[in-house]
Amino acid sequence: MNPYIANTKIEVDEMLQCIGVKTIDDLFLDIKPNQRPKSFNIPPGESEQEVVAYINRLANKNRSDLILFIGGGYYDHYIPAAVGSLISRGEFYTAYTPYQPECSQGTLQALYEFQSAICTLTEMEVANASLYDGGTALYEAVMMAIRITGRRRIIMDGGVSPIYRTILKSYTSNLDIEFQETPVVHGQSDRQQITKLLNENTAAVILQNPNFFGAIDDHTDIIEQAHKFGILVIESVYPISLGLLKTPGEMGADIVTGEGQSLGLPLNFGGPYLGFMTTRKKFIRKMPGRIVGQTVDIHGRRSFVNTLQAREQHIRREKATSNICTNVSLCAIQACIYMSLLGKQGLKRLAQLNLDKAEYAKQVLSHVKGVEIKRSSPTFNEFTAYLSKDANAVVEAMINRGFAAGFPLGRYYKGMEQYMIVAVTEKRTKEEIDRFAESLEEVLKEM
Amino acid sequence: MEIEEHYLYTKEHEWVYIEDNIATIGITDYAQEALGDITFIELPEVDNEVEQFEHFCSVESVKAASDIFAPMSGKVIEVNADLESGPGLINKSCYEKGWIAKIEISDQDETSNLMTHQEYQKYLESLE
Amino acid sequence: MELIFEKSIPGRRGFQIPVCDVNVQGDIPPRYKRTHDNELPEVSEVDVVRHFTRLSQMNFSVDTNFYPLGSCTMKYNPKFTEVLAKNPQFADLHPLLPQLRNGEKLTQGALQVLYEVEQILCEIAGMDQFTMQPLAGAHGELTGVMMMAAYHRDKGNKKKYIIVPDAAHGTNPATAAIAGYATIAIPPDENGLLDITKLKEKLNDEVAGVMMTNPDTLGIFNSHIDEIAGLVHRVDGLMYYDGANLNAILGRCRPGDIGFDIMHINTHKTFTTPHGGGGPGAGPVGVKKKLVKFLPISRVEKRSDGTFYLNYDYPDSIGYVASLYGNFALILRAYAYILLLGKEGLLETSNHAVLNANYVMHRLKNHYLLHYDRTCMHECVFSATQQAERGVHAIDIAKFLIDRGMHPPTVYFPLTVKEAIMIEPTETESKQTLDQFIELLIEADQLSKTQPDIFKDLPKTTPVARPDEVKAATDLNTNFFVNTAKLTRPQKNSSASITHHV
């Protein structure tokens, strides 16, 4: 018997007797003989020790030792030990969706605090309790804008992550939604193009800050223009950068989404991550996902509950704002713990440190022969480097020297085969940055 | 279950009270009880033209959401603004203070598609 | 309890940011900077640790309480999978590495996990291919229905409807609607199963497919599934299997063998990845051959030399459904669990899940109304209508259980059963725990006869009593920093008059 089954042979017999059947097989008579498995070739079970050894052997085949200068929306930030320790409490991770508020106040309050923290980061009024990841959160934002405006045309800035843009297209292929993409000029949003495309049939403009090339922007002017046509503006943001950067709330954005992985979540080869969404309070009923609200119990004590559930699938069914059932509660709580540890000053300092190191890396790399750093627009902790050789080949060669040097842009942008984006987080030391530049110089020379 | 005598009813539990060519519209006692404490109502827009039995606004309670269908065709001329700040009025007084909207009726003959209070009473019994 | 923000003392810090080791101070033009500071709390590490530890203690969880939440499969979550997932060789692996040239070499272990788990899920479910991309069960459904749409588009079929049983999870109709289909709901027949006569009436050339669970939401296995699949396939409809209840039939029946074309698996149910207080989950989707070409990209494939890579070259694919390769750390946990159980263990899992559910059902059926008195699978559904007549509703019984330290079953679901109490004990619970639970429910029934008034004040033993949900929805407060009470209703085209916040 596997270790997760408690009942002994004697107890099983007692239970069968109570039910009034002879064997467990008798409980499966509804499954007719012709409905039984045609095959079930699963290997025999193994002990915990054996499985651990096998999985760790597979883990050994991964190169997690590389020094990461690769970002592209997913960043190598340091995670304080307290985050991992608190989030490993079984009371958090083995609970279910807080349907019964009296015995779920821990999850509920933590999610309320998460919502509040994300609101102050983005300077928006209301947040949901999280969505799957940054890409799917952006898709949900688009659907929300379509619901609010009743329009079906979307303008998308070329600086929005190409991964997210691909997701949006696959999701909407069965729906009648028109996408217009605008190019990036000098690293930033193309104001002329976007303004030209604005009209009364447009539901939303999607922007990203910092954009995929790392450039930062102030979108206030675009947002003002869009609002003249009743168009909503969706901003996709990188939360760590908001320790420093102008917030989407201050710019006037209507819906804000982002990937929260950088807020204390490991890279995890792609997931689980943390999608978040904030908006203005007047749109709260059009927002998808769970929302936790504060109230009082029958004795007047502060309590938290899932609220505005009438938007959700288990009540509205086919008329729901989304088919989303769960969110990523645990990841949201993890991010909340991280943000609490960093605090007001910590987040600011962390953002500044990222900026300082990236600026240093830019300086050092600009002295490398065969590297040109684009300086047309300011950046945060990621920037675009032009190489004298094919970026794919350069990045591949750098692996042998222990670096994931960056993300080559040719994969998603035609004509940019000699560009890569380089990310520099607080984890990169001066020594690593210097060595990175030296190695890059050598690699370019050898090619 | 309370039913008003001079009102007409729909199968979706809306009521309508007709005075000249103005129809006042709300939801019935049965509907408000089924929904429970109503927490929000999305009122129709004044001047909107509505068709009989078309979706016209929606109400939410803590654990339910319900669409409300126009009992008659016509133009919305007034909505009950008190419901915005106090949607619970529908629970307290569904046939009077909790009215939802007034419509200028475009086709009086449509009343033939509605139930009298006796018919509605029977209809409710059939649902049990 | 106080909020973390209310514990904030200016100048306190919970984490030390390293001193900058480069002699550059980055600066950006003021117009790109935020004008107001963020308002995150200023607290010490001890403050944070105590705050969140105390919060955690305010939860019921599988680690601390019996949690027989019907349809949610709250079985025990083994600890070794947690340790495996935290191995830095997986946890610190950057997801864009395999997208570099020859980058798959850097992530062979992770790709092998994805590949092998796909193989094993195909064998468990009787499907031909799986994708690990969908990030939750509902997300898997959406992926499945998008593939359904792609299939019909490819064949030039004009389809408009998806048929969903009344008792289905709310995600089914919501998913169908989001993927662009209208839903047709079919009520259950007198045995609680999908009504085949009604199905025949509604089936026509415009039906894209049927979404079902089996066993269904009432915990009953539908033996007529072959007939249903035959009818649906005759109009070139597709059979979608909602894997929510797959844990009941592991090793006993495979969706792929009984007529299903597409399915998702909730790893957090069947393969016991932790629920996390409501996610993250994972929702792998499996398909039969005729749908393989529509699977999302990327797909993990094996070369003849035994190495693994990501293949994006599938022109008929529905594209990306998630940013990367799915919730890898959860897929990894599920795989380790499957390896540990093996063939026998998987069978034991469904055997004991079904045994435990039938035991609870038999011991309670003289106390609570059982609409369908027949063998159940992994869960059983009672109705508290008798107790409700005495003024004690399903919700009151739920609160009674909370007061006594057990998490209640699912109540008021499925919607087709009045005062529903849906119990899923799972295989990991012992007879002693089940007996305690049964005794409590019998006591609740007794109390409903003798002291029905005591229920309204329950629970009393929890940090808070029943919260005022009406107040929560009317005086909305969802953000500590903004008084969100008294929302104005959204106005059409109101975006033109948006005022700047802050």
C-alpha cells in the first residue's frame, strides 16, 4: 500500500461490510467491462528515496549555474529567506480557495494586503487577488476593455512583449477582434502612428513600460489622446521598476497588468508565476478574477471575504466576466510577503540598485569592441545592445564562458538579428559585470 | 408570497404596473426572495429603446446574479436612482419603493403576453 | 487582526538591500519617475514572520484539518514533492534559455520532465498527446475548447453550440462562452445522469461538442457514455472530458477509451499538487490523434539521440495559451507523485477514494436525504432539505462543522440539488477521521431537531464569526489605501471623462 493511504486491511473489510459489498471491485460495477482500460502500462511504484534520486538526476542535467544577464520579462532577483520559509507553511499551501471565510481568514487577509500593495505600487484604486501570469492577465485586460466599451478593435504597441502579443492572437482567433500593431521608434512608442489609429471603434490601446527593449516611457500624452475617443489604455508593467518609475496610475491608465514573478517568486522554468491586475474603482464589476473585500462579522470584528462573486463563473456561468476559477493565491501571498519585507524604502533602493548596475553595465559594455549600446531612450534594468555579429551566435558562444548573455531579438523581430536585450539585476556583482564584458569582447574577437 | 392585484407579471418574475401609456417595472417578491440581499443593480439608460422580453438590466446579490427582461417594449423615461445607493430597497419594498424603471409603452397589445395576478399565482404554485 | 500596513513604523526595515558595488549612480529624467512614494509597510523581518505565521494559523488546511470539500479533492499533499520543486536546479532555471540557439541543451532535465510526464499521462488517460501549457483546470478547458473550434474551422464545419449538463462546473459554460460558443444546458434524468432523450433532441449539425465529467458532479459514473459519444460523433461533435473527477477512475477506466476526444487534468486534484489557498494549479490537456495538430506550441519532443527540444513548427496549432511551458514546478510535483505511486498506487488511489466515499454515504443516508441512493464514486451528494425544514440549512451545518474543527463539504453545489452537501473524503483519510466526521454530521442532524437556534451563532471557535457579506458587497473596501466605498456604476463610454487619480 502506498504511504498516503491510511486504512488497514481490517478497516477496509469493516467498511466494505458496512456498505454491504464483498470487495472494492463491487463498487466499480457501473464501469462496464468494455469500458475498462485498453492498456495501463504504468511502471511499478518506487520509494520516496528512489524517486528523489531520479528527479535530482534530471535536475543535474539543467544548467542553473549560468550567470544570468537574460531577462525578457522574467528576472533573476534575490529572494529573502523569510519568503520561502513563510510560504512553506502548510496552513497556506494546503488550504483551498477561501469559500468558508471563518476558517480562511489567513488567506483572505493576506490577499487583501496583496491587493492593497499592488494598488500602491501601480497607484490604481482596485486590484484583483491575482491571475495566472503576466501574459494571460493582459488577455483578460483586453477582454475587460471590450466588455466595458462594447468595441472590438485593439491597438497594440510593438514594445509590448512579443510573447504576450502571440498569446493575445491565439486567444482571440475564434472571436471577432481586430488587432492593429504599431512600430517602436527610437525604442519608444510611436506616438504618430498610434494617434493616427485612434477612433471611436477602438476599445483599447495596449502599452508596456518598460517595454520589451527595456526603454522607459511616460505615456501620459498617449493616454490623454486615447481618452478623447473613449478608448481605455492598458499598461503592462514590471513591478520592481515601480519603485522608481512613473506609475500607470499617475499617467492615467485604465487597466494595469503585469508579471509578478519578480516579487519574490523563483524563475521555476516558467511557472507558477503571478499575473496581477489593477484598475479604477468604477470598472471593478467588469474586472475578472477573485476580489477580497473587508467587512465585519456579526460581532463587528474586522473580517475578509471573497466579494463581488456575482461576476464569477460559479454564479454567472456563461455570462461570467471570465472562466477563471482559481487564481494563484499562494504566489500572491508570496509576493505580499516579499513586498512587506522590502517595504517602502527597500523597494525604492532595490529599484535604484538595479538601475545603477544596469547603467554600469551599459558603460562597461559600450567600451567593448563590437558592442554598441542604444542610448536613444532611458532604460531601467534592461537595455538593447547592438552587436557586430549575429546575436544568436554570440549568446551561444557566451554560454561556454558561463553566461546567459541576453535574449537575441531576432527570434521575435525580423531585421534585429544583431540585437540582444541585456538584463542586470541587483544579483549581478561588479566583478560579474566586468567579467561579462571581457568575455563578450573575447567572443566577438574570436568570431 | 406577496402578489399585487393590479399588476401584470412575466415568467421571469418581473412585474409591470400600467398607468395610461406609462409602465412601471420591478421584480416580484418571489424574485427578491430567491436572490437574497440585493447588493447592486445596473440600471438601464434613460432614453434607451427596449423590446419586450429583451435583456434590460441586471441585479446582483451576494451569491447570485440575475438578468431582468423588459416586460413591455418602449422607451425608458425614468429610472429609480434611489436604488444606486440603496439596492436593498428592492428587498424591503419590491412593489413600491423598489421599482426599477418607467417605460413609455409603444404597444399596448403586448399586455396579452403577460400574466394577471391570478395567473402568476398559479404559475408560482406550478414551480413548487 | 491588524493589517501589515497598520504595523508600519517609519524607518523600520525587513530586508537589507546590498550596498551598491559599482561607482555609477543611475539617473533618469524626472518626468519618467514616480512623484509619490509607494506606501508599502515599514516593518522588521520579525514583524513580517509573526504577521504571516499568525495569518496562516487562521486557516484550516489539509495539513491541520479534515477537508472533505466535494469536487475539490483535498487529499494529503506529500512533502517530498515540495522539496523536489525547490531544488535550485529547477527553481532557478530561466524560462527563456531553451529559446536561445541550441539553448535546449541548457535545460535537458526540465524538458525531460515535461516529455516523460506527457507520456505517462497519455497512458493514464488513454490519450495520444498532451500539452502541459495550461495553467489551471479552467485554463485547460479554454485550451480544449479553442482546439475544438480550430478542428471545426479546419473541417469547414459551421458550429455554434456546446452542450453542457446542468450539473456541470460553472467553468464549462463560462469557457464555452469565452471561446465564442453559445451553450445548451441539459437537465439530468431521474437517475441524476445526463438525459439522453433530451440530448438527442438538442443534437444537430451545429453542435461543436459536449463537455462532461464522468463520474459526474453527483459522483455517479455514467455507464451510457459510449452511447452519448456515438451520438455526438455522428454530428461530428467532439467529446470534452472535464478531468475534475478523474481521481475516481484511475486505472479503472480511461477517458480516451470511452469516446472522449479532448480532456484536461486538474493536477491539484488527481495528482495532489497543493491547492495553495486557490492556486496555482495546472491543467494539462490531452487529445486524440485527430486533434494533435491543433495542440498549443511549443511542444516538447525527443530526438533520435535521446535529447529533448521545443518544437514550434506546427502551422495548424492554436498558438500560445500561456507565456511559457506551463506551471512547471507543479507538473514536476505531479510527475514525482505518479512515479512514487506507480501502477498499483494509482489503482489504490481510486479504490480507496471510492471506498471512503461509499462508507460515508452509507453511514449518513439514514440521517440526510440522498436523492440518488446507489453506489457512488469518489464523492456523494446529500440534500439538507429535511434539516432546512427545521430551519437549519446546509450553510448552517457547514458552520457547525467549522466550529468543531472540520472543514465543511461543498455546499449548494451542484446547483441541481437543493441544499446540496457534497462530500469528497479522498483516499488519504482514515476510517477514524471519517467516523469522527460522520458522528459530527449525525449530531448536527440531532441538534436540528432539538436546538435549531444554536446554529445561527456558529462558528464561535474561529478568529471571526460569520462575516457580513452584504456589507462587503455594498460598502466595497478592497484596498487599504483607498476608500472604495459607494462605487458609482460604470457608465457607457465613461472613459472619455476619466479623471486622474492620486
